[in-house]
Amino acid sequence: MTLRAHVEAIYESIAVHLGTHNAEEVQARLERELRHITPQWSDHLPDCPGWYWYKPPGIGEPALLLVSHGRIDTKLMADLGPPNNLVDVQRIKGQWAGPLLPPT
């Protein structure tokens, strides 16, 4: 199920409780919020710290990576583990999904 389909389904279930409103604005807000719950694969690089799913090019398996600011500067770095450890996300090719929100 696509993110848009999730948004439309949620909107349909709550529309009667919203009163007078702009349906497109409500759906756009829902879509922004649901990106954290239902991440979609994208070529866009992470733009904030958090946990991200990462899928390397080719047939590599997806991995969950921690992206955070570097120790010396504020570049976003991904923890790839040994032997590379922290690598600038700008140098990592592949697809990303996230950031993921922690459970409540």
C-alpha cells in the first residue's frame, strides 16, 4: 500500500469528524506525518539525524543505519560499522527511507 493510499484511507475514516475544512490541506498534513510511520524508498539523502533504512545499489540487503552529526563538524554521517565506521552520507550511493520515529 502506498503512502498516498494510507493518507486517503485515514482521511476517509475521519472526514465526518473534521467539520468544514480544506480536504487537500488535511491530506497533505497527514502525508507529511505518515512519512515517518510508513517510509518510502527514495534517492534523497538524509537531511536530519535519525535511524534510516538504507538499500545499496544492486542486490544488497537493506540495512538499518544510524545517521548523526560528525564528531568534528556538523556533516551528517552514517555508521556503516567496521572497517569504515562513520561515512559522510553524501558519499553513500543507494536508496534511503526514513527517518524512523522511535516507538512510544
